[in-house]
Amino acid sequence: MFGYKNLKSENLKPLLAVVKILHFVSIVVLAFIPIWIVPVMYFGYSVPYTLSFAFYAMLGIISAGLLAALVAFEESYRRRTV
């Protein structure tokens, strides 16, 4: 469930924390979308509105992956130069 648990960084620890939080929140949103559809309909929201959160969750996962790649690149570059 926890993504990027083997990724470490000396210089970009705050960014790595953001990556892990963003990935976790995106996975939680994707997991709860099927559960939220029926109750949200009773509150007057449409199903496509609820399903639009899947787009934002996928965007979060992609963004977390790109930021994790940046952290991994920086860490490998730091190890090569030290």
C-alpha cells in the first residue's frame, strides 16, 4: 500500500514526503470512489461529478511518480559525484 518505500534522499527529504503523501491520498481516493457513488447521489450530486475525482486521483499518482523519478535521479546523481 505504501508506495516508494525503498526511495531515499539526502537533499530532497521534504519533496519525498510530499510524494509519499500525494501517492497515498490518491490511492485512497481511487479506492473510495466506488463506495462514494451511491451516497453522493442521495445528496444531489451526479455520478459523473463523483467519477471526475478519479481523474484527479490519477493525476496525483502520475505527479507523484514524476516527482519520485526526480528524487531518484537526484539521489543517483549525488551518489555518483560523491
